[in-house]
Amino acid sequence: MSYTFKGNLRGQICEDCYESLFGMEVLLYLPWRRVNNTDEVVANEKDSFRIVTADEAEQRKELLIAKTTTDANGDFEFSIDDKYEQYSFDIDIICTTVPFAKKRDKSIRPVQLHLATVFPQQLDIWNYVIPFKIWCNIRGKYFDAWVICGHLRNCQTNQPIEGASVTAWDADFLTDDNLGTVTTNSNGHFRIDYDSATFKKTFLSPWINVETDPGLPLRFQNGPDVYFKATLAGETLINETKDDARKNVDYCLCVNLCSKINVIDENETFDSAWTGFGDSFSASYGTGAQDFDAEGYAGANKNVLFSTVALTGQAPLKAASGNRIKYRFLVSDVTTPNGTASPADSNFTKIIGVTAGLFAPSIVIKLDKKVPTGTLDTLPVISNQADFDAEGWFDVTNAIERTLTNNGYATSDLSLFKIIDTDTLISLNTTALTSQPSVPDTPVGVAVNPANEIQIEKFAIRFQIGEMLPGGTISIHPTNGKTLNSVIMNNNSLFIKLAIKELEETTLCSPINGTVHAKYTVYHPHLLSFRLNLNSNSGSVNRGVNDLPFMPLSNNTDPTKTGHANLSLPINNPPNDMERCTYALKLYAQTRLHNGRQNQSETHREQLFFYDV
């Protein structure tokens, strides 16, 4: 006669990440000292885990009574003779490898692990999990098996993002290493397995492999510095850089990534929210690096909005009632400081989609085919004037149905696609709001006339969510609405001029000597930086001209510092380090204008001259 002893073995990688220990040889021993008391067995199980040495394995050979192997789920089963009915047992496993290990080197020796002492007669099934601190060390130390377990979710709803491509990178001194690319499952979970050879590649590989730190001076370390990229249907979900890298990670890395972009269901309901401008600024007043201040400047650098700006956030397609959800944005020329009472409703007279010029088409949704066919697998849903009603309510469902129809699908075919919320609710063309004239032409080296300076323009923006009732009326949901009382905008060009005084007094082709003077004028009401650089054609001189008064040469966050002019700034005295050569004097300047994605590009002017000693 015999009885059955069943068990299951798993290794823990993270708090919510486990792996079944498949293909493990399970050894059943009589214990070194006989333990039949259940309390003793439980106490022993807590602290008995250990690496079994070769000497110990040899000494216990006579106590071995059975062997088996775990299946794909980590399950195992023993049939035990009744004569051992009152016995407890030592359970060991032999690891010749670990799940998903990349290295299959014959030089790797099997490792025998003693798990616990059990009394199987009182168990229906014995479930054993090797804790992550122990299991990760065994995987890495003995089998060079490194692993990343993580989740990718939406930042606002915490819903998992399925089907995204996630790549883990190791930041290195010269060339970053790709640790692996995988696709998230329905729970937003992903797992990347790699070995040390993956992140120890250098320009001398395969002769010399070592992990290098990207910082200076050059340092060497054991673990990789990991950062992530993720995409879905061409949309960037995660875009970390070396600066975001998790330094010198251990054998197991557990991460939770979040993106503003989400995968939604057409019947899913969640709170609507206007959250930001592009991916750079929040739509809130506060002290955070991305918030607006009381005056209406955006972010830590006191940025000002320009050009076309994406108003970002989230909104479901339907309310809990099943009615369609719509939303709209209203604009007021009357403002109040952020953090105080909002302007009166009557001041919000401009509406995106109604007021001419305010609306700019943009991708608001992407449809990604659940089962790719190779034809029209991804459809961008681009907002259109036809998606607005007369009061400016934007209907995303209408935009989706219009896109399906225009591409030869029926509206009922929506079930074939995943709905990817790209985070853009609507896009605003700020040039239709700003009206300040640019400054008139001014001679170089002369300050802009105060009467011609560009005035600050502010606007208030309000977001409203509405539910379309059966009768066709809109029921506004006040709890999901939001108003930002003051947002500064500007679309004026930077005024920038540069000249060499000595060339103006002769001709542009005349050689010059002695002291050289730069004449320049830089002006904008939202100036971030300006700088002068002098370099020779031979490369013997390459330096900045660092005595510009009035404002910092870079990263100006003082809105009162708007520009500068200088009639005759010496650029080589003292010291006169200029030799007989051709020179280029360059004036660089940049504004604090920002479209929510990036700053306006730096502008420069250049003046060439020949210096004759």
C-alpha cells in the first residue's frame, strides 16, 4: 500500500511576480534527525533553507527514498510506501538551470537546495515558494540569470496597458546595451530575461567585457543602469533617458511604469479630466516643476505657450448611463490670478471649434487591430471640424465612426480594434488668440523703444464635460470640469541683430585690427538666454564673450528681464588673443516660448571678419 504526496514549487522574483520551477529534480529524504511532531516541522521549515554541499549530499545518500521531476507548472507527485506513514521528510531540489535562463553553459554546475522538512500526511498539497531575496541571488550568482519584472499602467486610471512594446536599456559610457524587448500582456505585465554578457559589452568585446557607468570619470560596476522605452501603435508611452536610469541594479529588478496614454474599452467608464499642455506642463496652479504660477507662467523656467498646443487628459466614450460623453474648451480674455476665484462665466466667449482659427486637427485616438491582418491595422483618429456641434461640444465617438467609415469599415467593426487614448483631448492654435504686433525695425546696437515693447497677453481656459441626453441636450458634469485662470501666450518673433562696429565704419570686406567691438540688439518679452561666441577659422580662438550685462547668459527665469542692446562691446581687449585670421562672431538667443512638447529653437546671427595684426 502507498499514499500520494503532491507539491508545487515556485520562485519569487518580485512581490507580485513568481515563476514555476519546472524541470527541477525533487529529492525525498528521511531527515537527518527524525521529526514527527508537526510543530517541530513548521518551526524547522522557516529556517532550514540552505545550499547543500557535496559532502552533505554524499552523507545523506542512504536517506534518499524517492526522486521525481516538476512539470511545466512546477507540480510534482510522490507515491510513498505506507511504512513511512508516520515519517516526516526532507525535501531537496537539484537545479541544473533556472527558468528562462539565457546562459546554457556546460561549465555551470548543478546546485542542490534543501527547502524544508515536511510532514506530508497532514497536507492536501504542499505549496512552497522560495522568497525573492534567496531565489534572485541563486538565479544570478549560480546561473548568471538576470530578470526584470514590471507592469505598465495608465498614470491616471491605473488600468493596465496591453500589447505595448517595452525595451529595457543599460546606460553605458559609450554605447547603451539593449537588454531585451517584450510585449505587455492583458494585465500590463512584462518580463525581460538577460545575462551579464548582455550589459557588459564594450567596444573591446568580445575580448574585454565589463559594465561601465555613463558618468564621468569612468567607473566600473557590477549591475546595469536600467532605463525603459515603450511604444504602442506608434505612440510613445515611456521615453526614459540615461538620466532616469536605475543605478547598478541587482539580479532581479521590479518596476512599475505608467503612461498618460491608455487602452480603453468603448463601454468603459472613468472620471474625465483635463490634466495638461502637451507632456511638459500640468493644467494646474501649484509649486511643482510642471505647474503654472499665479501670473500664468508655465513650469520652473517661466515658460509661455506658443503655436499649436495639445490640451491633454482623458475622457471615456460613454457615461455610466450608456449616453455619449462630449467635452469642450472655452477661452476668456479676462483673467484672474491662478489660485483665486475664476473669471465670470460670461467672459468665456471664445470656444475651440466655434471661434474661427482656435481649432487645430490632431490625433485624439488610435485604433489598433486586435488581430493584425497586414492591412489598415492601425487607424489614426484625427479630430475634424465635423466632430463639433454648434456649441463647441466635441464628440470623440463621432470621430471614431467617421474614421472607420472613411477606411471602408462599418461602425460596428469597432469591436475589432483596441482603442488607444493618445492623451490629446483637442489641440489649440494659440496664434488665433494673440494679437500683439512685433517690434518695428530698430538699428543694431540700439535698445527697442519702450513704446514699441510687446505687452504680456493672458487668457483663461475652461474645460467642460457633458453627457448627451436622449433628447439631444447636453448635461454638464460640473465635478469633472476645470478652469485655469491665467495662461500667458505669445507668438511674436525674437528681435535679434548683430554687427561689427569697425566694419560698419569701412566695408564688410575690409580687414580690421586693434580693438574689435560688437554691436547687438536682442529683444523679446519672454527671453530665456543670449550669448556671444568668437572663434577663428584656424581654431586657435574659440571662446564665449562673457561680460554681457543686464541678464544671465542662460536659463533666465526672471520675466522682467526682456532683452538688451549694446553699442560697442569690446571682444578682444583685454586680452588681445586674436591673431591674423578669419573670425566668426555669433550671437545666439532663445525665448521661453514652449508648445507643451519642446522649447522654441535657438536663433543665431553671424558676422564674419578678417583680423590683420
